[in-house]
Amino acid sequence: MSAISDPRRGLPARTAPSARRASSDLARSPASAVVACVLALAACGPSDARPAGDVVDVSPESLPAGIDPGATRLLFAPPLLGRPTRDGAVLAVLAGPHPLDLELRVAGRDAPASTATLAAGEVAHLAFDGLPPGATSEWALVVRARDVEEREVLRGRVTTTRDADATFTFAVLSDSHLPAPPAHWLEPGAVREPGPARSFDEGHAYTSSVLDRVVASIRAARPDFVVHLGDMLDGHMLGDNAPFPTVDVGRAGYLDLRRHLGGLGAEAAFFAVLGNWDGENGWFPEELTANARHARIELIPNPDATTYPEGGAPNGDWYAFRWGAALFVMLDVQGDTPTAHGLGDDEGRADDWTLGAEQLAWFERTLAASDAPCTIVCAHHTVGGRGGDDDESRYGRGGGRAAHVGEQARIHELLRAHGPALFLYGHDHVFTSMLVDGVAYVLPGSAGAPWKFGAELTGYERFDERSGFGLVTVSSDAVEVRFCDVDGAVFETLRLPGGG
């Protein structure tokens, strides 16, 4: 493919989002669909879900067969599950170009679980409650347009927190790098410059085609939930590790992610970890970091400080939860690191990455209070770097090679002392694994980015450059990690001890 080159690496630069499955009322060009959706979001913002009118008590079984949620035309993006608990979850819904009445129904019940009325472009998080613990329930979302004669029935499933003795599987992917567009491209009537627009679109076609294959393969595996290890989005068109200049830039990127997750988001809850390209780095000015944060909270229903007993950050950038035999701890390596760590930045060092005092203290308390047989930490990269050279080390590369560097040394020692631990990370865009003092550091490839960083940049002696994802199966006595290519073929299996 032809693309603008990245002068630092001689690699193709990422490219712009294209809107898919836009309503028939929108212009047919991808850019027009994204602009229309972003403008509608800007006008409405998040919603307190108002009760819908004309609700009829019927069970999902009596409704029409429905359509795949990824093919919706009445919503600007497919619905996305998040925050699953022992007996509940939320479903993030984004109205399309028409005002809507929504009814969320769970199999086996006549009365709806949630109802809402939304204006065009409005966001709501519909609540499930009273779900059976440790089980999977089928649901149906009835979507009625208020100003046109059109209705959709979208169907999915939701899984609640598994019991301690249950065996379960989750999927983990990283570095989809769906590009966020320049802000001026999102203005009404904007004309995209032909050269940048062409490379933007060609590069996006590559990145999204890889992600689409990964998503289809994950969906076929039917995991309980999905973890994204960060760099969900990409800002190369904005600069090198640059902040998002407007909220709408973040909205366009997360809308694109929602569209490419498609029907998977209606079947497996989505947990996000922040990466260095997601616009919330601690060395950015707060007013610019807020742009990315606002868009993420609006469109990605991450857990917050109140979702689970283990707590977390109010903005959902770090949190923890128990699922089966595992304690999951999701760390934010970017948000509290004050020194600049972009490639070429001389300010940041390999050993000055930090979680910040609050997050680190919370991590220590959470680990100390846990009686889970094993611990699974998810972060975009280690809290320290030891890559192939000094620049790449400052950038946070190297995975388990950095186990004893900077603040990662403290995290590593806590994990080693606590018991069997798996540290899942992204950032380096290859598959690799390393056992350090009994702690397994595992990198499950990349799910979109065309850049593959090998021994020269990472220092890894053993790695695989194909794109793909990981499937992790957890039981009371073992953790199995399967490396899968984009089409779901398993090419390597790691078996790690549990703690049961």
C-alpha cells in the first residue's frame, strides 16, 4: 500500500476512519457519515436514560428474529457491553439520525430491563440488573425510530462474573491503532487535502481490515469478555504521540472503534486499557487530555471507582475486578507519568515511568487484599523500559526485560511475592513471552498496526511478527494462553501454573 512515510522509521503512517453502515439518511461518503455523527454527539452529549413511551411487556422470545447488532442502521454505532458484575452490566447505546425509543429485554422476563428515549446522536448506558450470577443471558434491544416507520431488534448475550471454581476464557488484543482524523476534517463542509486523504484512507483500509478479521475470530471463540491493551486509536496525523486537539477528534476515533467491534460488542463485555496513542498521557496539557478522556467516557463504558469492590479511578483509566480464580488489575502507565516519553523526546528516562502515588498505593492494597489464586495484570507496557537501545527503552519497550527497571521493579516484586501472576502488555506489536522470577510477561501481538518491532528495537530474542490476538483460559489450577493469528488459528500455546 502507498502511504505517507514516517520519517523516524520509514514506515507507513496511520490513516483516517471511514464510517461504515451509516444510516441511509446520511451522505454515502465515509467522511460525511463520521462528521454527521460527531456533530450529533456534540449537540446532545450523554443522556440520563429517560423512560420510553408505549412500552409493552413481552419476552424476547416473542420478538422477531432480529438482525446482527453490527448491521444496525438506526444507531450510529453498534451497542457495546461494559461493566459486567455479579448480577448486572451496562449496554452503551448511541442513537443515530432519528430520535429513538429503546427497550432492553432479557430472555425469560416479560418486563423490560431498561427503557429510554434518546434524541438523535444521544448516548445512554442501559442497565441490566438481576441477572443470574456466573451465567450467560440472552438479550434483545428493540429500537424504534420516532419520526419514521422503522424498527430494529438487535440481539446479543451478556455474561456475569464467574464463580471462583469456574473455568472461563477471555480474549486479549492490542494496538489496533485506528486513526483519529485531523480536527479540520470534521468541520461541516470540510474538504480533505487529496494527498493526505488518499494515504489516510489507504492506511485505514489496511488497519481496519486486520482488526475486522481479528474481531470475527474472537467472536467465533465466544469469550466471556474482551480486553484491549491500549493504543486503541492512533494520532499520527496529529503529530508524534500528540494529544487530541478537540473532543470531536476523540469521538471520531472511538466511533470508528465501536463500528469495527461490530457485533462482538453485543456479545462480550469490553475492558479498555490506555496506551500512549490514546490521547491521555500525563505530559499533555490537562485541557487537551480532557478531550480524549471525555470522548472515551462517552463512548467506551469502562468500569469506574464504584463498579467493583476493588475500586479504581473515577475516570475508568485504572481499575480491578475478580473473575473466576483470577484477580484482574488494569493499570494506566501513561496518565500519571509527567515527563515526555515520545520517540525522540530527551526528557523522559527508561526508569521514570510511574503509576503515580495514588495508583501505586491502590495497586499494593488491592494485591494485599486479594485471595484470588492468580493475578492477571493488564497494561499497555511495563512501568519502565529496556528495549534494544536507549530511545526505545525510554519509550517503554522490552516487556519482561524491564522487570527490574524503575517502578516496574516494585510491581514485579509484589507480583512475585503474591503468587502466580501473568503480566499482559502490548506496545511492541509482536507475539512474545518471557518468564522472569516466576512472573509471566506475555505480549499477544497487534490487531491492526502494520509496524512490527523486532530484536533491534525491543531486544527480544524470540518473537513472532504476525498480527493476531490471544485467548486466555483460566481455571482454578492453571492459566493457558493461546497465540492466534488474525483468522483464529492457534500457533503457540503457553501453560502457566495457577494458584489453586
